[in-house]
Amino acid sequence: MQNVILNWSISLVLLTLTVACMSNQYVPYRPVIRSQDELVVSDAAVNPEHQENIKRVFDFYSVPYREENGQILIPAKVWQDRELMWNYTTKANDSEWLRQQEEDVKSTP
């Protein structure tokens, strides 16, 4: 009986550590686009303008990110939500949304 309890305890600790490590893991940002009725990861390279725009979107929504070797890295937990990533990508490509955010920042005292 003690072995069973010990095994369960070890399994629980390992599971907790795995979840904790995954929540701190960062992955490269890739644009998510709609293709017919499906959300897919774009194969196109991220150009510098899109990189700057997506950082503005992440800043607006308080999404943590970091830059390493010219790539934007975001939490794996955020990346897993394809609908949310599509929304962020769409806003980064929407010049009107970006302009409006810039105007709002300028008008804030």
C-alpha cells in the first residue's frame, strides 16, 4: 500500500512540474490565417512591418513576448489558442485598427 501511495505522490509531483514548465515555455510567433473554413499557420515569412505591428497588438492586449535572434517568442499557452492567434494576426494586418490605437494613445492625457 505504501508503494502505491509513493508512486501516486511521485506521479503527482512529475505532473505538476510538467505543467509548470509548459506554462513558462515560449514558442516562435507565426501568423494564423483563415483558409476557407479553417484556421491555419501561415508558411510565409514574417516581414519586419508585421513584426512591429504584432508587437503593438501584443502590447495592447498585455501579451508577454520576447525577441530572440530576430524572432518574436510568445507563451506556448497563448499560441495554443488558434482563434485568439488569428485575431491577433488580423489586427496586426489591419491598418485602420493600428491607426486607431495610435490615435487613442496620443489622445490619452
